[in-house]
Amino acid sequence: MHSAGNGMHLFRRSVNAAAAESVAGARMPALKEPSQVSIIPGLRWWIIGLIFAVTCINYINRSSIGLLYTQFGGELHISTVQYGWVGAILLLAYAVSQLVSGRLYDCFGARAGFTLSVVVWCVAAMAHSLIMGFVGFASCSFLLGLGEAGNWPGAAKVVAEWFPQKERALGMAIFAGGASTGGVVAPLLIASLIDPLVGWRLTFLITGGIGLFWLIAWLYLYHPLARHPRVSQAERGYILAGQPPQTGTSAPTMRQLLSLRQTWGILLARFCVDPIWWLYLLWMPAYLKDVHHLNLQTIGAFQWFPYLCAAIGGLTGGWLSGRLIGRGFSLNAARKISLAIPACIMPFSILAARAQSTHAAVALIGMTLFGFQMWTSNAQTLPSDFFSQASVGSVAGMGGVASGTSCLLFNLYTGWMVSHFGYAAVIIVAGLLVPVGAIGLFVVAGSIRPIESACFSQAICSTTKLSQ
């Protein structure tokens, strides 16, 4: 009793002290003096860490669809062709949302943009726990695509704002590594841990809510570079000194951006290459089940490996590009070398079409995804290499539309081909698209360097005359 009385006495003292601090805080505005704000050293790395984390969560939610379909597909009588349509509907929403999200992030900033994106996709992911058939599944997946798509133009915007040009590929590699890490974590978390314990409905509910906890950290830590109270003057100066000259402060229109060859080079590359990632993201669990006769737990034991390879590939691509720039290579040479190498690696995925061994097939898919993320860490840096910060979100969003459109069409093709002929033809076509995209990028976009103000102004004048 004596110890309990002491405890109550200490509790009252702490409450009184907290009340006194509250009154004092009301009298004196918080963060009034700069000296009261604690500087966070290397703040840009903390921010890219948050982008990594939300991208990982994004891919856990996205991967849960393909993994859990192997459980509820038969139960809800959803056929392979219908699953192909669900993937297409998700990608349709993804393509439309990327275009809208890019403008949203350019107009309102990453803080508000990520808030809206995360809330929408978390609600959609949790709503999958209520589906009763094809219509509910397709509807929830459509909403999921609307929300998740904003992650990509938003991340490109943040990297362009917070990183000097020589570090941008590494920043994009860390961000893209979140996708690969989510691919590693999802089968282990979902197939091996949560689903066996609570079933697929509660699994959707649990994994869908993770992003809401991330949002608390985002709103606490993130502010734009120009007015962030916790970035040091030295770090702000280092970032700004390493960024290319800005061509203007206002965001150009879509029509003006589409008048430039650099925009079309980015769109062509994403249209041709991105389907290879979505092929394995949406169809690898079904492929391992149908071709190699694995159950969900065994799929989880294999599927993490290709995504681990993808994470290593992304970091390799970001490191290589930055290393080449640091050793005196031009931006053009560094980016093209770092893009050409993975473009030569990814076509080896064709060999997976004839692989008899599960281990060989998974190893070849891992090699392919290593190449894809090595490519992506540089390809998704191109909007900030060519364009000013006022345009990065919009161009990245248009790239997402090109990606989503091609992935939608390829997913419908996959569903039909698998149901009629199997997986081999799909894998072969995906591998052949990669060199087409790489050659198209190099030829159409030309030299990789910031667009000069005079060239951009000329393009704007041309589109203005056409509209008159």
C-alpha cells in the first residue's frame, strides 16, 4: 500500500508538471525560435527511407492479390480469365490515376499527395476482405489501383526535390528497392505467417491497415525542402548546388510536354519494358501453382528470391550510375551505360519458358527482375534529368499512363494466352519487348541532359501558335 501511495503521489506530480508545461506552451508559441528546432543530420536519407517504407507497404498490398487469389479463387469461383480482367481493371485505374496523381503532386506537393494516395489504397486493400465474387474483387482492385499509382510520381517528385543530380539514381534505387523488398516480405508474411493463422479475409484487413501507421510518420517528418525546419543549411545548400538549372517556375501543360521528343522517349521505354514486372507480380504465384504444382506455403518459400534479386539490382543500378558520374562520365553516358546493361540481361527471361526445374525457373526470374530494377532505378530518374521540378510529377505521371496502358493490354493477353496455350508464349514475348524499349528510348529521346530553356520556350511557343 505504501508503494501504491508513492506511485499515486508521483503520478499527481507528473500530471501537474505536464499541466504547467501546457500552460507555458500556450503562452509561448512552439518552434518560434530556430534554436528550438532540432536539426536532423542527413535528413534527405530519412525522407527517402520513408519513401522506401511506403513503397514496401504498397507492394505488400499489391502482392497480396496474386498470393491470396490462389486461396479464394476457387472458393469464390473466379476463373483465370476473370482474374486476368481483374488485373486489367486494376491497371486501368493505375494508368488513369498516374496521370491525375502527377498533376496533383505538382500542384499541391508531396505531403498532401501521399496523404490522399495512402488513405485511398489502404481503404481499398482492407475492403478486399469483404469481396464475395468477381464484381466485388474487380471493384476493390480498381480502387486499389487508383490509390497505389500515386506512389510513383510522388516518389519521383520527392527525389527530384531532395537529392542533387548525381545522387538521384541512388535515391530512385532506394525507393524502387521498397517495391522489391515488399515482394520479398509479402510471400513470407502473407503465405507463411498471417494467412495460415487467420485466413485470407483477415489477411487483407491486417495488411491493408499498415499504411495508415506510415502516414503518421510521414505527416510528422515531411515538409518541402525550401521550408523544412529540421534540414541544416549545409545540407540544403548541398542539395540545391547539385541540382540542374530550373527552366521555369510554372508547370507547363500536358500538350507542351508532349511536343518534346524526350517525353516520348520516356513513354516508349515504359510502354515496352514495364509489362515484364507486372507479369511476374500478378502471375508468378499462379505460374508456380499451375506449372510447378506448388501450394501457397511452398510458393511463399520460393517467391521471395526473385524480389531479393530485384532489390539488389535496383541498388546496383543506382550505385553504378552515381559511380560513373563521380568518375567523370557525362550524365548521358552514365545513364545509358546503366540502362544498356540491364536491357541485355532481361531477355534471358525467355529461358524460363522452358525451365523444367522450379529452382531453375525461379533463378531465371530472379535474374530478370534484377535487370528490371537496375533498369528502373535509372529510367525513372529520366524525368528529373530532362525536366525542371515543375514538370517532374507530370512527366512521371504520363510515363505511368504509358506503363499502365501497356500492362493492362499485356495482362489481358496473358489471361487469354494462359487459358489457351500456357505460360511459355507470354514469357517469350515479354522478354523480346525489352530491347525494343531500350533502343526506342536511346533513339527517340536522344542525349540525356537537362532541356535548355530556349528549347523548352520554343516548344511552348509552337504549341501556343497551334492552339490559336
